[in-house]
Amino acid sequence: MSKARIRTHTNPFNFHEKLDPVDFNKIFKKNTGKFDLEIGFGKGVFLRHWATLKPQDNVIGVEVRKGIVDFVRKRTTEQENIHLIHYSGERVLEDIIPDTSLENVFIFHPDPWLKKGHHKRRFVRPDNLNLIIKKLSPGGKIYVSTDVESLWESMTETLEESSLKEVEDTHFWDEVYTSHWDKFSIEDKRTRQFGTWEK
């Protein structure tokens, strides 16, 4: 029997306060001014995997659920190229991330907010995507995945209407990609959707 699929909801609009600037030179031993960002890292399965594969890259993880942040922080104490932030992705992008500094942005299995009245809480929407584009470096990529068909349709529509272009990245999705939630998708035989877009 597979484990129950439980998603604890946290409204991203609860994070109102502007964040103070961050000195990344004090956070990362080797600060190149370029970063990878995972928004909603969950149990940190991909975050830790990616940081291990790319020890020369600095990886920022953002998550709205404090308990999850604490859980992952205990498991990443020895990975000096990881920095975790408990806050909303919108505010972190707006207040902390420098323009054109992101080489990769990962958004895997974001909360689908299925009720129609909650769709405005979905992360991949035009205002947030425009903010991501502003923060992406030239040639920077955004990776998205979900197993919720209606959310996939919404995300791809938003992405296709942006200035980004969809690109093939089979190596990443076949050989690199892994996540805690994706394991549930496979166990439950849900249709997995994923794609890559480039600035």
C-alpha cells in the first residue's frame, strides 16, 4: 500500500512584510553572483540532490512551511552551497534575488489550489513569471512539473504567453530530476507532466 498523499496548505499571501537585503558573500563561501533557485522544495529531495551534483553552484531553496524548512535544514548542515529561506517565493524574488542572477529556477509539484477562488494563489501566474524572467540570467531556465492536469494547462498557457521559449531537456528529466512528490505520482500511476523554458 502506498503512503497517503497529504499536502498541507499554506497561503503564500500570508507573507506580507518586505524582506531585508541579503549579503550572499556572507552566506556562500564561493559567491559567484549566480544562483539556482527552487521554489517550494518540500522534503528537499531534489534540492539536496542538485546541490550534490553541482557543488560549484550556489542553491537557494524557498518554502512557505516552517516545519518543512526546519526538517530540511537539519539534513543540509554540511552542504555549504545550500541556503534555505522560510518565506514566499514572490517576496524572496522581489526583495532578495538580484536581477539576472538566476541560472535555473525549479518549481516542482506546486500547490494546485484546486478551488476556483484559490487559483490566484497558484505560483505560476503572469505577475510571478514576469518577476522570474527579470531575475533569470540570459539563457537561464525554468523547470516545472506537476501531476495535476488542470494546473499543467494553466502553467503552460502562462509560460507560452511569456517571452520564454520551450526547450527540450530530456537528459534533465530522465537522468537528473527527482522529487518526494514525484514518487507519489509514480506509485499512484498519475500522469506526470514536465517541461523546460529558457530565457
